Amino acid sequence: MEKKTGEWTTRLAVTGVALTLGTALPGGYCIGVMNNLATVICDWCSDVLRMQYSVVLSDAAMNTLWSAIVSVFLLGGIVGAIGGAWMSNKFGRKACMLLCASLLLNGAILFYCCRLFKSVELLVIGRFIVGISAGLTTSSLPVYLCELAPLSLRGTLGVLNGMGFTVGVVVGQVCSLNGVFGAADKWHIAISFYVILVIICFAPVCYFPESPKWLYIVKRNNKAAHRQLELLRGHDKSDVITKEIDEMETERNLKNQTSSFGEVLKNPALLLPIFIVCVYQGGQQLSGINAIFYYSVSIFKRAGMSAEAAELTNLAVGFVNLGVGLFNPYLMAKVNRRPLMLGSSICCGIFLFSFAIMLKYMDYIDWFATGCIACIFLYIIAFQLGIGPIPPFIASELFEVAPRSVAMSLSSISCWGCCFILCMAFPTLQVAWGAWVFLPFSITCAILFVVTYYYLPETRNRDISQVARSISNGFKSKVR
């Protein structure tokens, strides 16, 4: 019999933690590990190309190559997000996670071997492969965990994906420090080190359950779904299991159980929730979080810090981001989604607007330098209260089981696509606009506030069928 703490069981807890540490954390790790290694890897690429192909790259060409190495991860994310819906519905949620682990393992092998074999190609291919895994993770893991969880724990497990990525970024930053694995003879260890966690976390893969909802509603395998529920809830919880089976039966008999991309996009009842999840995921990337991390070191230097102090302060920003993120499971269990998103988006918009003004006139007013640093930390806190944790899993609370995978894929495509656009456009816009480059980010936060206020229904502790009906009338739906 499973050990229980409230509605938690050992199997549910182990599955949630293992999959978060084994898929989401490596995805964030692959993002965070590259920043500190830029100079080392660029020097290695330059030497390899000169020795292997007698090619000498100019500084501009090397910058282009580095951008390609970084950005190919995002392209892989888009590919993974597109394939996530088909994989989840065809082979199951658990199979998607196994594929993610396999891709991460193969990517780590390519990373470790690229320096040994003096191959830039292996590095680029490895980045693309782990990007596919990250895209699959963002489109599949929140769905999987939310379908395993009882209603009261849905939000708690839903934020684990985002929290895993956040932790992974910080771990990657630490592992890429020069005193750890960031030296010229160790950087290949830094970019592949995450594989140890993947192997450990997927060792008990046979212990992981399949989604009962996928088995019951998509595969129509009633007996298998019942067995998985017994493993997840406990064999002595027959009343709870019967209630969940009844709810799944009701959902399975609904007429709008569409599951393909074409069916979902053509269904007018799904127009508004698709709009919400795509705006949320894309808006999260265009709300300034990556730009803040990209720009923070130079801000700290302009505020009078040494290069070393600026890098350490930037690492402190990452730890603040992580520290606040660790409270997300508690917040999602105790606080409604609407007030969190409304408060987070309006505060982020205000802090970004203030940051742009202070950054622009920092050289004229002394205390503006300190104000910029304060705005960065306040923005990070506000971001992690709503815009950070809610978009990755909100689709699992707006969509019923059949169209849910497609919705998650569409929202993940929006996420990775906007992240790619930001990565490619921000350096150019930064040069052209200077400090004003942060104003569009504040406008994005204002858009998220408006969308939340008018269109997002409250989803915490509400039956998904009820939530879906409340927004089935498109933009004419009344959610307030």
C-alpha cells in the first residue's frame, strides 16, 4: 500500500520529483551553462576550424557562429513542441518522458565527445537534440503531472516544470564557473554534466505510472486506468477512485473531444483558451526576463561594480529567481490564478518601465544606478509570482484531456518561437534603442494584465469541464 500524506502518495511524489529533475532541470541547465562558457567555446571553435578546415573567422563571423550554437537549441525546442502533441496522444505521456531522457543522454554524449574529436558539428547537433528534448518537456511534462495529480494538487505539480527549468539555469551557471568546469580543458564536462542527473532520475522508470486520464479517455482502456489510479491514490481509496473514474467517463462522453491539430484549431469552443495559452507562453518570453539576465552584468558594472562583483551579483539574481520560485508549489496550492497573474503582470510592467527610465538617465542622477539594481531584483520577484510559474501549466487547467496535448504544443511553440525571436533581435534592438529597448517588454506585461482581467477564468480547484464551458463562447465569454 502506498504511504500517504494527505493526498500525496509515494509514487506520485517520486514521479513528480524524478521527472522534474530528470527532464526540466537539464533543459534549464542547457540554457544557463552557455553564458559563462562563451569565450572559451568560441576560442575552441576558432582553433578547430583553423586546424581542420584552414578557415580563419573574423570577429563578426565568430559572433554569428556563436549565435547559431546558442539559437539552434531554441529551434530544437520549436521542433519538440510541434511533435509533443502527436507523441503524447499516440504513445502516451510516459513514453514522451522516456524520449526526452533518451535525447538528453545522446546530447550529453555528443557534448562530451565534441572536444575530444575536435568537431564543432557534434556541438551544434547536440544543442539541437537537447533543444528537442526541452520542447517535448515543456509541452508534455506539465500535462503528465497534472493528469497524475488529484484536483487539489494539480497546481502544485503543474509548476514543477517551470521550477525545474529555473533551478537548471542556476545549476548550469554554477557548473560553468571557471573554478568548477568552466576552464578551457573542462568545458565539455560542464555542458554534459547534467547526464548524471538524467541517469539517476530515470533509474526507477518502471515505477512511474502512465496517465490514467490518457488511458481512459484517449486509449479507452478502463482496466489499465483503474490500475494506475490504485497505484497513485492507494488501494484503500476506492471511493476517491470511483469518483475520478466517473469524472473521466463524463469527460470521455463529451461531443467536443477533438485531439488533432486541425480539429482543435477549427473548434470555435477552443478559440479563446488557445488564445490565452499562446499569449501567456509567448508573453512570458517577451516580458523581459531573458533580456534582464542578458543585460544585468553590464548594468552592475555601470553602477560601479568590478567585473567579478558584477558576475557574482548576477549569480545572486539567479538565486533570488530560484528562491522565490521554490515557493511556487505552495502559492499554486493556496492562491487563485487570476490575482497572481494580475498582480505579477502589473508589477512587472511598472518595474520594467521604471528600469528603462533609470537606465536611460543613470549618468545624470546618481541614485538611478542603485534604482536600476533594485528594479532588477523587484522585477525577478514579481515575475516568479505569476508570469513565471502559471503560463507553462495553465493549459492543463483550461483544456480537457483530448485537446490538451495540442494546446500544450501550440503554447510551447509560441514560447520557443518568441524566445528565438528575442534571442536574435535583442542585441540589434539594444544597439538601436538603448535603454528604451525595455519599454516593449513593459507593454507586453500590460497586455498580459488585460488578457487576464477580461478572459482568464479562475481555475484553481475547479473541475476542468466547468472551466472549459465558461470560455467556450470565444471572446464573448463572461469570466468575471
